[in-house]
Amino acid sequence: MEETTMTTTKPNILLTPGPTPVPPEVLEIMSRPIFHHRTPQFRSVLKQLQEGLKYVFQTKQDVYTICASGTGGMEASIVNFFSPGDHVIAVNSGKFGERWVKMAQAFGLKCDVISVEWGKAVDPIDIKKQLDAPTGKDIKGVFTTLCETSTGVLTDIKAIAQITKNYQALLIVDAISALGGEDCKMDEWGIDIVITGSQKALMIPPGLAFVAASQKAWNRAKDANLTKFYLDLKKYQKSLLEEDVPFTPAITLVLAQVEALRQFKEDGYDKVIHRAKKLAEATRKATQAMGLKTYSKAPSNVLTTIELPASVDGSKLVKMMRDELGVTVAGGQDHLKGKVIRIAHMGFIRPQDLATGFKIFGEALARQGYQCDVTKAVEQFKNL
Amino acid sequence: MEETTMTTTKPNILLTPGPTPVPPEVLEIMSRPIFHHRTPQFRSVLKQLQEGLKYVFQTKQDVYTICASGTGGMEASIVNFFSPGDHVIAVNSGKFGERWVKMAQAFGLKCDVISVEWGKAVDPIDIKKQLDAPTGKDIKGVFTTLCETSTGVLTDIKAIAQITKNYQALLIVDAISALGGEDCKMDEWGIDIVITGSQKALMIPPGLAFVAASQKAWNRAKDANLTKFYLDLKKYQKSLLEEDVPFTPAITLVLAQVEALRQFKEDGYDKVIHRAKKLAEATRKATQAMGLKTYSKAPSNVLTTIELPASVDGSKLVKMMRDELGVTVAGGQDHLKGKVIRIAHMGFIRPQDLATGFKIFGEALARQGYQCDVTKAVEQFKNL
């Protein structure tokens, strides 16, 4: 009978850590007739965008909007602030830390890697040790990830920023999967470069990357001589002074982002972060109630990685949940393939989405012979 | 009485050469709930996108979709196929030719410039002369523009391709404002690299750039050693083999592009190009009927640049047309500022939009004291 109910009311729920669901008001805006970007109408939009971004970045610095995937924003943070041969360090504790390493190497930086076991967070002390080492005095940048999307691990950026501010090294934070879901106070904490994307906690489709830089970073930019054009932030900076953009912007996505940021601000920074935190706690409790373990030793507010029972084929499970049962979650990457699922709880994802998600998760596990009490898991999302 | 009619039925018509109006079916698609991109559903979308793009590019080569403004696509054509110090030539006959020059220089290429008076097209023979000159034997690329958006001038790419195919130089064509509105047969003509954007004749909002390259270009790519990561086409190539994308794509825009390309193919390549041609002819006749001149000596099918009477303030005119009369056209750039308007007639722009556009144009001219017979201008768009 349970299965009949499932079939007749097949949901359509997206619980992946990017893209995340888009609020209906935002979807509606994207279906309106387009208008030109060199107009007073769009200048007013750009002004609202800037205000909304500064609020979510918690910064007084300008935030630059690039039409690109998050990786384009990451690249902007390299090509604008570094030169070939610069010595940097990157924390590698998953797929996106690894991307920092590959990218730094692609642009000819001398990149030392702090390798951290998947599932664990870097110890800030290990960064300090590198900076204090005899070979560390020329380190110009520390590349990190606020939340490592491949593992769901949260990095203690506040503690790292306390360290880096005493050195010449810039602290660069890939906050793509987390800004707007995790606390990340750029100015107060002293982060030099923050990068995020539109399709995670910022609640709109992918296509926009956002980058902000501290005064310390801008001072460094003067001598940075990696080649660049489209991602040259000085062009964006110059245009912004004229309330303009250097290249044709993704107008539709910009309009969507302004509305999503309006909703974010209306709810309030602390309240939104708190909401993600509550959902994360409930998700971990629900996981436990099903007799399962969370993978991350330093779990984030934005997504939870759940270890699957050894008897379960995780790739099959993800497919079944999506194609037959109507709930899309993410599987594991690299050596975690088939062994974990990743469930997001940020942005527009609501308690009832997670409740349904866990009900379906239990159903899919049962179909692979793993029986557990879903009721107690689903209960965790009540009254949130 | 004419003015009363205007006020009570103020239109909302976009006639700029990018963005251009988006068909309602495409707008509707962008308002649908988003789904994840690493799914069979999106793989099927990518397949359709590839087929649609190959058709509009008239190529058997794969066409790569980059989440970026058109300029990002232009940059991809430099960083993937050239090395620092490479000798290239660029045709500069307006703002976008100038962009090629600036970009080539930014990446350390040795760029000779063929300067052409604004409003005129480059003579293909001038390119041949450069390639045949004693200093020309090491020229590795010729950078051109299919339609120079700042002037509305069409370049004879077919003739230039006939020349470049006998040399080692690659022919790179910025077709951003024109592909899908002008004839541009990549394979048949022998163009090496074609770049376009989503927001012109391809009828969707800005945010996607498309790049295709010939075998001759790919052979060159092997030794090209400019630094790159986000715009590294080999990453896109490798992903495409796995029916995937290297970075999170702008899902919403990709879905929109698939529908717009479906409409393009349904109408048919020749028919769509012919329609733009007919609208362009009617636009030039309408211009003449108003006692005005077209600026370009080699007018394109996609946009027409109209010289304004000396007594008219073009900047004021554009503002009045847009803010008071409901029709958005583009003004002039650089030294043409205030002296011309640019009207697009590609993609989803219909005869009735141009008829209304000219009616409003006449009204705006009259408000600045220039009287002309609008009726005859408007008539040009009947029965098209």
C-alpha cells in the first residue's frame, strides 16, 4: 500500500548540492520579456544586485558578477592576483580542493598541497606551520574551500583568516556551495577573496559567479601579471564605477538573482543561516534514526553526506530515487562513488522536501533489502 | 490625435542588436522548475543542443557551449589555438574588430592591424597582401568579424576563407551578432574557428557562447601553450565524448537554446536567412523613404545603422524612443555616438515590430523638428 501511495503521488524534489530548487517568484521573473542592459532600468537592477551581494558576502567591498560557472570565478581569483611562479598553498580534502591545485598549476603557480583525508577538515595549525616554515616566507596565497561539496566538510575559515592576516599570503575561499548557507563574514573575519556561484544557497539557476576581494588583495593585483581578458576584474571594477558592465551580462539570471537576494535579505542573514543549521541537524538525526552514519567529521550546514550500508549499490539507489521515485540526490565522487549519497539543505529547500526525501530514501533502501524505520527519520523535519 | 494613439497603446518593442526578443515558448521554458545536469534527462538535452548548433554553424565539427558572454568565446579562440608571440593579423573596422586587437595583445600575440574605415568592409585582397608580404609567412591567424555590430557592416568571409585556406593562418570569425541571420557556412567555406553568442539571431537571453573549430585549428591546438583552465576547450571536448560537461552549465539557458534552435531548424536555415535579408532590405527602403541614409557601405542582414539628420540629438532620440515611446533601439558607439541609431532585424524580430519601430522613430524625429513621411516607411514591412 505504501508503494501505491508513492506511485500515485510521485514527487519532483531536487535535493542536490547545486543546482538547488528555485523559488516560484524567481522562476516567474525569468519568463518575462527581456530588455536591454545599457538602460536606466538595468542600471537600477545592477545597483540592487550590488547591495544584495554585499549583504550576503558580509562585505563593504564591491562584488563582481561574472557570467560563468563557479570555476570561472575561481579562475578570476588566480589570474587577477597572482603571477607565474608565485608560491601558494592549497588545501586538498576533496574534488574542489583538488580543482584549486590543478588550476594553480595550470597557471604556472608553484603550489604546495596540504592533503587532508576526505571527510576531515584541515587543521588551521597545519596552515600556520607551512607559513612559518623556512620555505614558507614567500607564500603568497592560501587556497581553501568553505564547504567541500564532494564530502560535505566545513572548513574553519574564521580560524584560518586569524592566521593568514599576519602574513603576506592572501586567503582565497571557494564558497561556491556554501555562501548564504554557512556563516562566512568576509570583512569581519578578514578573508581576502571570496568566490561563490548562483546555483547553491543563492537559489537561482547556474550561470553567474561572484567574486569579492579585500584591499590587501587589490594591492597585490597591481603587480599580478598572469594573462587575462574576459576575467580581468579591473574591467569589471571600472565599469561598475560607471554603473555598467564590461561585457553583455546574463540579464535573465541577474534579474533572478536580484529577486532571490531580496528574499534572502527579507528573511535576514542570521535567520537563513540558522535555518540551514537546523535542517542540517535534523538531517543528521534522520540519518542516525535510519541506522546510518554521516560521512563528514566536520559536517556543514549546506549538505550532508550519508554513508550507505555495504550491501547497497549507491549508484543504483540514486537512479532509482530519481527516475522511479521522484527525488534527486547526488551520489559520491571518485572513491566514494556508489558508497554515499549527498543531500543538500540550503537555499529554498524546505523541511517538507527533506521529509519526503528521507521517506523515498528509506523506500529505495528497502528495495535493495535494507530495512529501517523511516517514520522516526521523517519526524525530525516536523515543526522546523 | 496621432500622439494620443501612441500614449494609449505604448508598445514594448526591443530592436537592439543583442539582446533580441525571446519567443514566448522559450520564455516559458525558463520558468519551469530546474533539474540536475548529470542526469539522462540533461544528457538528452545536450544531444539536442549539439545537433541544433551543428545545423546553425553548418558544420560537422562539435560545437562547444561555454557559460560566458560572447567575449569569453572570443577568448577561447585565442587561448586554445595560439602561443605567446604568435604573429597574427586582425581586421579593425569597429568596436568588435578593436576588441580582437586588444585581446590578442593582452595574451601576448604579435598582432598586426588592418585598419578599415568605419562603415566599410575589409577588402579580402588586403588580407592576401599581408599574407604574401615577406613578413607574412609566419602569420598564424586572421581575426575577423562576420558582422561588425558597431557599424552594421558585413564582411565577405567566404572570399577571405578562399584565401586563408592556402596559408598556414587560421581564419577566426567573430559571428556573435550574425550567425543564424547571415549566411556563414563553416565547413563549406573553410572557416577555422567560428564564435557566436546566444542573445542575437539565436533568440535567447545572453549567457552562452558557442565555439567550433576546424581540423586545421585542432592540429594547431596541440602546440598552443597559452595558459587556460575554464576556457580550455580540450576539457569540453573530453566531456562531450562522455555526453557530459566539464563545469556546471547554465541549465536554464541551455534548455532555452535547445527550443530556440528547434524553432530555427523547423523554419529552415535558408528560409531564416532569407527572412532576415528581406527585413534588412525593407529597413533600408524605409530609411530611404524617411529621407535618411544607411551608414554601412556593405550592409548586413542582421542590423542596419541609420545616419540621423545633423539637427537631431541621437542620444536624446534613443532615450525618448525607449522611455516615452516604448521602442528600444541602439545608439552609436565611440565617434558615432549621437549620430546614428542601430536597428536589428534578426531572430524573433517580426515585420510588425519594425513597422511600429519606424512609426515611433518618425514620431521621435518629429519631436526634434525633423518631419518626414512615416507612412511610406511603414509600408515597406507589409506582406513580408
